[in-house]
Amino acid sequence: MNSKSNRQKMHERQRKQKIRTNLIWGGIGAIILAIFGLIIWQGVRPAAGESIQIMVSDPHIPVDSDPGQYNSDPPTSGRHYAEEAQKGFYESNIYTYPAAYLVHNLEHGYVIFWYNCDLLDESGCANLKEQIRTTMDELGGTKLIAYPWNSIDVPLVMTSWGRLQRFETFGAEQVRAFYRANLNKAPEPNAP
């Protein structure tokens, strides 16, 4: 009876060990599948905003030369300089042809906030700038620029390479969704 009982206990221990092993490997497999699923989703997720036809561009144009007309305002692709703008929030225009720098950023996978405070009162402008800054900070500032752009007909437009979204009012969830969907969806996403 003792040997039968010992065999049963050993069999029970082996069965429990096998269950634990299966659970561990099953958990590892589920984690690996989740990681692969996330990677695949990142590559195929739909872009947000309006699709703008990509402008066929010559190689880079000389700095300080006029890039000419773009097919959207603000631009989402087109002729640009070999130099890009620094990431961050710009209070005022510091370039003769800012689009030629900023389009280079778009080519590198940036998302740009183009804002027009001429359409807002002082308080509305301060509020919009604060909302943009807060969101940029929440997103970690990675490949983000905010730039004043007085030719747009709404207070805020966001662009990425070949994508554009207009905002009559700031919508934090829409802004974050545009960023997540379009970040690094560009010809040179691995560039800084």
C-alpha cells in the first residue's frame, strides 16, 4: 500500500509539475504573440487625418531658396532643404521659408502642430498654446514641432507626411490619435 501511495504521490507531483510547465510556456507564448501583434499593428494601423497627395520632390534645394508652391496649406510633402528645424514649440517664425525646413522634418516622420493665433483672442491663443505644449509634453516631445502659421483658416492644423487634420477647437484625444497613427509614417522614419 505504501509503494502504491508513493507512486500516486509521485504521479500527482509530476502531473502538477507538467501543468506548471505548460502554464509557464503558455504564458510566454501569449506574451510573444502579443508583442508580434503589436509590432504588426504598428506597421499596418490606419493613418489619421485627410490624405494629401505626395508631391514628387527634386533632391534637396539650397537653403534660403524659395521652395515654391505646395499642394496643401500647411504643406505635407514637397521641395525642402537638407536641414530640418529643431523639435519643440516655436512662439514666432524664425525662417524666411519655414516650410522648406519643416517639410524635411515631415520626411523624417515628424508630426507638426501649425497654429494660427490671428483667429483667436489673447486668452484663446494662450489657451491653445498651453494645450499644445501640454500634449507635446505628455507625448514625450518625440518628433514634435509646433509652429505659428497665419495662412491657415482654422486655429490648428496637424500634419505628418502626406496627412493633414484641421481643428476648429483643440481636441486632446484627436490630437493624440493623429500623432500615434502618423508618427514615423514617412520616407525616412529612422532619421532623427
